[in-house]
Amino acid sequence: MAAVTTTINYLYPFEDTKVNFSVRQAGFKRQEWNTQPATVHDTRGHEQDFTLDTHGFQFIKDPTPFPASTFESEELVHTTYADHLTDQLKRSTGCSKVYLLATKVRDVTWKDTLAAEAAYADTEIPTKQSGHIQYPHVDYSYEGAPMFIQRLASQPPPPDFHLTKTLPDDETMKIIQKHRWAMINYWQPIRNPVTRDALAVCDARSVPEEDLFEDLPETIREVKKFGTWYVKAPTNGEHKWYYHSDMRLDEALLIKCFDSKLDGRARRAPHTAFTGSKDHGPVRSSVEVRTLVCWEDEDVE
């Protein structure tokens, strides 16, 4: 299996650094990183070796890619693309229900993001949030995942029907109290194959619980309202990183961020963009749709 050598911007635990900014605030990106050398293995030709329940991520074919203009319209994302994505997830995972939680289009490099935010105060939230994130994380922690879903379900539905139909509601909460559910990110290129700033995903089995930590309690309570996993440098052994070289528009990556099952299957896969020695071509443009999926034929745990 081919590989590239790069570096990963691991984080120091916040209780040590006293960093108490939300990930959305400009000050968060200005913290000191624990940058470590890393090898990222190329899964091209070995796609079938990786699965959501074993590794925490999975590559799939998406034979009907959408034009980039789709992702400039919230209505199209939450109707046409949502229907397509729902079919893809049901086919790939066997789930019975899919809800869309958030959509992130990223088309700005990490370096350019830092430059654009240079004039912002630490506590300010920049207006453009589309940079490729270059530190390993999992979008929702074990406590943060249900907290986030509860918050979405308890909010008044937006007036636009095309948004309302994809969001979790009271009925969703009843389902996830009894049945297995997970939060899976659906990630894919939207303009060109990915030839720079690729997304690396980490084998869940190589990241023990002690290498994960959450936001400080005051940050969760006052700024974010839900918890995220951050990743510190390996404490024992090594983290096993993978990427899919020259990822095309007709391919997608599924990343598990949470799973209610406690039977030993992968429950989360850290991920991060990285800069490699073989990077070339245009700025990476990609879409990440965060979803809640449910299996109504399985128990919650």
C-alpha cells in the first residue's frame, strides 16, 4: 500500500494549555499545535478492506455526482441532494432513516483561512467558515452527540419546508431512545478530483480513549452547546492514518462520528486535512454532510 509522509497538528489537552475558545472562534486556530510526523497510507485499490463498523470509515461509489452549483442552494441540498444521499446511506449501511444535520462546503486552504482571519479578535467568529481543517477531531463526542440531537429536535422548525423535512424532531427522539443510531459524515469532492489537502481518516482501533479529550466544560456550556472529540499525539503505539488518492466526484467517504452500539464496533474515526509532498492542482473543493441515521430493527445499545 503506497503512503505519503506528512505532519499532523495534534492538540495539547485544554486543561494544560488553558485554551477556552470555541472551535468557531478565531482564537482557537491560533493555539500552539503539537505537530508530529505521520505516515498516511493510500487506500486506492484497497477500498473494500475498510468498513464503518471495523475502522470507523468506508469508501463507496457514488455513480451520479451532482454539479457544484447544487451546493450553492440550500433548497437543492435539502431536497434533491438529500434524497440522493439518503438512498446512498441506506444502501451502504442498511439504516432505515436518515436526517441531515449540517452541510459544510470547503474550498479554502488552511493557510488562506488563517490569513483571512488575522484581523479578527480571538473571541470573534469569522463570517466565512470554509477552510480545510488541519487538526484531528471527531465532530461529536459520546456525550456531545445526543446533546446536539436533543438541541436540534427541541428548536422550533425553520419556516422553509425543504429544511424542515430533513431535521430531527420529537419522533426522531422517540426512535433513538429505543433503536440503534449513529452520526455519519458523507464527504465527497464537488468540482475536481482531490489532488491537494486530502482528508485523512484514522483507524478507530488505533486511537484509544485516552488519546481523546473534549472541550472544557465552560466552553460547552457557554459557547458550543455540544461536545467535540479532539485528539492528542499517540500515548501508546501509533495512530494509523489513511486517505484515498485523487478522490473523484463519483466517490464518497463515510466517516462515523458516533454510534450508540456498545458491542465493540468502531464508534468514532478522527479525521483531518493534511498537506502532502505530492500535492498539486487546484484548491480542494469538497462537501461534508453530517447526518443522523437510525436502524429501527436494532436495539439502541
